[in-house]
Amino acid sequence: NGFKILEKNYRCPLGEIDVVAEKKGRTFFIEIKTRSQSYFGLPEESVNTFKQKRLVRLAQWYLKGQRLGDIPVSFGVLAVTWKGCEDPQVRLIENAFTADSVGEY
């Protein structure tokens, strides 16, 4: 999809970011969610407001630590549904939410 992966499993005192990537001058912070059953909904539905706020705080930590300042960022979700022997279904939601929509930044 044209992404350049900058970090995988980036860890800091606040937690972990699954993927930090760059695409067309924008930095993406991507949460990966996998489900094998749909009992509890789709994988992307588990990225609730609490997790969104946490990812925004992690992104702020990352940007400060990398001294990237005020650059354009996006928050995405990579949703994987894997049912037994079937091939996984993968959906990338590039702009799943914004920092403003969760009351951060």
C-alpha cells in the first residue's frame, strides 16, 4: 500500500505501538488487531476510545523522542480476521480516528 515501515513493536514506558510507518510525508501509527471468531465483534471494533487515547499518547511520546516536532500524523487499524484453515482477511483502515476525535493533542 505504499507504506515505509519505520518501527515495529515500538516500546516505551507508556506501552507499545504495533507499527509506525510513513506514506507520502505523513507518519502513521497503526494498531494491529486479530480475531479468529466474531463473537466479540470485528477486530477494528476493539480499538475503542480508551485504546485510541492511549495510541495518541504513545504517538506523542514517539514524536517527542524522535524530535519530529509538528508533523502530519494519522492513526490506522490493521484488522485481521483468521478463521481456522481459511486465508486471513486483512483490512487496513488508514484514517481510523484522529487525535482531535478522542480529545487529545
